[in-house]
Amino acid sequence: MGTITTSEGIEIFFKDWGSGQPIVFSHGWPLSADDWDTQMLFFLQHGYRVIAHDRRGHGRSTQTSGGHDMDHYADDLAAVVEHLDLHDAIHVGHSTGGGEVARYLARHGEGRAAKAALLCAVPPLMVKTDSNPDGLPKEVFDGLQAQLAANRSEFYRELPSGPFYGFNRPGVVPSEAIIANWWRQGMMGGAKAHYDGIVAFSQTDFTEDLKKITVPVLVMHSEDDQIVPYVASGPRSAELLQNGTLKTYKDFPHGMPTTQAAVINGDLLEFLQS
């Protein structure tokens, strides 16, 4: 574990375990590198070097008041990659982290990258527009900001207790430990970063980013994702990528890397070894 200081003076916390080909994990909103612990331990045991960082304003990184947009997220990721002098890296991003990975590869090039995976990721565009009629209305994201501003702690209990992990589905038994860990990670970060981050993940259009990416990319998405709806995301991202492969799940939730870790880890490993 360590920190780097970016050219803007932002401290970025990261974990770096093991040796071998590096896998770099980018977490979802409003979480931290800790959300990847299960994956990091799994791939560490399979001979990979595993790295995960806390996005600016999240987890243990600087709670700066500005720069909560995809360009800055990508630049911070690039700073970590360059600081650790990573080559032939595999980039794995969940949700907002998938957008971060797409923007990083498009903005900073693929010279240090080998493959990527986008899990329930926000690209190509979440918000509904004339050219993206299957997206979610902007009012949905305005509502998220309003709930965060009114009572962030309460909001961060309700979201994982329901749609994030599919605990609101009939017959699904909620896990208090998973809910509490989501809340813990969220409350570690900064309210301003999380508030602005809602705009970043919902209104950033990654269409041109995806078109630029040439490395093999596995797009993993569930048809029952209640946070990033399948119809406007996974299949479209796979179509826009030059070398994309779509892996569809039927009943998994948005937080499937946690609740269905065994399946997700196995499918990721198969992709990495192919």
C-alpha cells in the first residue's frame, strides 16, 4: 500500500500486491479500492500482480473539492500506472470505474495496456438524450444528488440494501455485512466528490473513447442490472469497441463482482488466459 502525489498535488492511495502481469482495478461510485478485495486475492493467488487505487475524493485519497470528472479520473489512473511503471497491464473497471478505464485508454493510449474488462460499466452513456433514447432521465440522477445532499449516511444504507445488490428482488436474502461494507466505503469518501461524481458517471459520453480502443475488451453485464440498465450499456459498448466481447448474465445485480464473485472471477480469468 502507498500513495502518490499527482502534478495537481492530489494524493492517490493505492494497493499493490504480488508480482507478474499487472491487473489494475478501478472501483465504482462511491466506493474505494476495498471493493476489489475478493478479486485481488483471487488473482494474486493465480500469479498476477494486483493494483487498486482510491479515486480522488474517495476512500483514503485527497478529498479535493474539484476535478471530479472523467478526464481527471483518467489522468489520476495514468499517474498511478506511470508511477508503478506498469507494462502489459490489464485494466478492470466496475460501473464508474469502467468509464474511467475507457477514458484512460482513449486519452492516454494503449502503450502500457494489454486487455481490459468493463463490468456493469457506465459507457457509452447513461443519461437519456435524443441520440440515446434508452438512457435514464436526468431527473433520476438529480434525485440521487438530492438524496445525497439531504442525508448521505441514510442514502448509503438504502442503495446497497436494495437495487445495488438486488436485495430488493423476491427471494433474495440481504447480507448485512455486504450492506455495511458498502456504507463504510462510501462514508470514507467526500460528499462533494460523490455529489459531483454523479454528474461525471451519468452525463459523460464515452462513445468516441470506445471507438478508439483496440486492445481486447470483455464487456460483462447483467440483464437485471438496476443501476446501469443493460439495454443502453453493455451491448452498445461491445458494438462500439473494435475488439469487444459481450458476456451477458441473466439475474445478477449491479454489484455482481461481490455477490457473484466466484462466477465473475472465473469468467475474468478465462478471458485473461485466452
